[in-house]
Amino acid sequence: MSLTEKTGPGPEVRSAGSTGLTPRLRLVLVVLLVAQFMLAVDFSILNVALPQVGRSLGIALDDLQWVATAFALCAAGFTLLFGRLADLFGRRRMFLAGLAVLGLASLAGGLSTSPAMLITARVFQGLATAAVTPAGLSLLTTSFPEGPARDRALGLNGALMSAGFTTGAVLGGVLTDLLSWRWAFFINVPIALGVLLVAPSVIKESRPSSRPRPDAAGAVSVTLGLLALVFGFTQAGRDGWGSALTLGPLAAGLALLVVFHAVERRQEAPLMPVAVLHRPTVAWGNATGLLAFLTETSLVFLLTLYLQKVLGFSPLAAGLSFGVLGLGTVVGGSFAPRIIGRVGTRATLIGGGLLQAASTFALLGLTTSTGGSLALLLITTFTGGVGNMLVIVGFMITATSGLPDHEQGLATGLATMTQQIGITLGTPVMSAIATGSMASAAAPDVLHGITTAVTANAALVLTGVAIALLFLRKPRPAATPAP
């Protein structure tokens, strides 16, 4: 083992029973969950405020996407690298350093007086997210042993992260309407400061007993590859799938990831041991997680478009409508560990996916009539949120189980990268499908484009169900030789 672990549960969990926690571990859980919730809110809190941001700082409409894209590129592109660095140089150290950068970047964002200053702040917010998220998740998995205690912690983590994405949409509208878009940044500062004051005294460090040489070639190739892929998919939503700015980065990203795979096979101390991806739980677990995050977060975009463009809701009213989705994710995350304890992660992934798919397909009944359509939307987003959260918690448990503690940072880095890429890619992919459908229609029809994208969304959810069904089977026990 390359790390001397000081975050293990030891007697603190065992003495309190299989799911009981000591007061210190409860505080550890609260600190980590608060940080992860804040990061999830950051992904969506500026969406509603973007028009006001543009008017305030003189950013052209076509360039507003960079306020979101600058954050998403860094959050997704550097996650794997920072997750591995946390393994090597200390998870608590990376967690605290990232939070400090996040607080300073948020302060700078709120005080921005020019587009360049705002974009720079968003870049550093993204880098901080890429550092804090995998470090926090690996601290969570190494603080609690595999089993009910860890499942419960991951369930709460998944529920709060998904609820944070929805809360961001609501909170962004409220803060922008009542105060200013700048408070979407300022709100992070006291939270980050509070966590920084409490965390050092309750979270123990994990330090490496030996540090291998950094894998520079692997770090450069995977980071540039992920940046190129995310940029390409983002451009698809703006310029279409046939654009050179879409196809060029996508091709470059795939080529760089092939180079990364070749480099890792030859490294003595690789950034990501290729053998880890040969584990079905890691490879296929992350595939289901990617689809879960891509589909639900992009559905929020599609339904925001529906509420505002078809039903004529204000941004604030549209944001508040997603409160039931947030409630559904909290319910799903709260019950997921119990359900997993009874039926197992594979059955939970399948059942949750089927519930989410059925809820998404039901949205094809949306019309231009406000009354019945709004009731349908509220009911199905609640049930879909429950199903999606069952899948997300199942994915987190599947993708981080069966690995030694010294590889937890790598596993959680992969899981976090999956989450960030899913959140980042969902909106541009669904936007491209909806826009393409509207363009192919005889007359521009926003509802037709939305329902086409909703159908594709539900099909992707079913793809995740098929992956769990076919590739996450329990291995058969080896036959006992006859005496």
C-alpha cells in the first residue's frame, strides 16, 4: 500500500454498530456534505442570471456561454489529475487548498468589473471544483468502511449533490431578482470559510509513505484530451454536429485519450493504472453514472426551455417549478442505501433506471396547455428524481467498491470526472438534438424539438439500464473440485 491511511474508520464506526457513527464522524460527514452541496449549486446557480450578467458587464449574447463553459471545461478536464494528486500528496491538503481557491475565486467573480475578470474567476472556480470534489469524495469513502455506513454516507452525498444542482437553479433566480447576480458568487465565500475553519480539526490527513515520480505525459494527454472532448460537445450545442469547431476538438480529444491509454500501459507509476478499468464495477459502473448525470441535468434544461418558451413562465417561476425535482432526489438519496441493502446495487440501478425512463417518457404528454401539463411535469420530475438518485447512489457505490484505500482517490476521481462530464455534456447534446429537430420541421416548433430531445433522453436512460443488466452481473463462484 502506497499510502499510510489515517482516515480509516477504525473503532469509531465498529463501536457504534454497522451504521452508527460517533459524533466526530458525524461532523466529518456534515463538513464534507456541505462542501459537496456548495459545489453542486455552483454548476447551475448562474444559468438564470446569465442575461443580467451580460447586460452588467457588456458581454455579447453569443459569448455568454463562456461564463458556463470556462467553469465546466476546467471542472471536467482536471478532475482525474487532481484526484490522483490527492492520493499522492494528501487528500485533506488538496481538499483545503481547493476550498481556499474556490472562496477567493468566488469573491473575485462577485467583484468582477470586466468580462475577462469574470471568465478568469470562473476558470479558477472550475479548477477548485476539480480539486475539491474527488478529494472530498475519497475522504468520504476512506472515512467509512464498505457496507451500510459507507452506503448511507454516499446516499446522502448523492442526494445533496443532485439536490444542489436543482437548488442552484432556484437560488440563482431568487438572488438575481432580490439582490444581484453578484450574490451567486458571494454566497460561496462564507460557506467556504466556515468549512476551512472546521475541517482541519475534524478531518484527518492521509499521507503517502512513498511518492512515485509524477506521470507528466499521462497528466498532459488526459487533461488535454478531456478538455478537447468537452469543448467539442459544448460547441455542438452552438454550431451543430457538422461544424469544424465541433468535429476538430472531438477528433483531437479521442486521439489524445488513445495516446493516454498507450502512455499508461508503459508507465511504472501511471496516473491511472489501466488495470483498474478492467474491473467491471469501475468501467460499467462509471458508464451508468455518466448516463444518469447526463440525462437528468439535461432534462432540467429541456424543461426550462419548455416552461419559458412554450408556457411563458418567468425565469424565477421556472426555477421554482424544479423544487419538486429536488425533493425527489432527496427522497431517492435517503432511501437508496436501504433499498441497496435489501436488493443489492445491480437491482437498484435497474429499478431506478426503469423508474426514471418511465417518468421521462411520460413527459411526451406535455402540451401547450398550462394546467394539465404543469401537473404532469411536477409529478414526473418528482418520480424521475427518485429514480435518478437510486441510479446515482448505486453508481457511486459500484464504482468505488472492491478497491484498496490507496486507490480510492483514483476511483473517486474517475467517478467525479464521470459526474462532471455528464453534467457538462448533457445540455449541449440535448440542445443540439432539440435544435436539429426544430430546424428539420416544416415550421419552427419549440415543443416538437423538446419532445424529440426528451425521447432521446429516455432512450439514453434505458441504455444505462441495459448496461447494468448485461455487464454488472455478479461473478459466478468457482466450482469446487471433486474430492
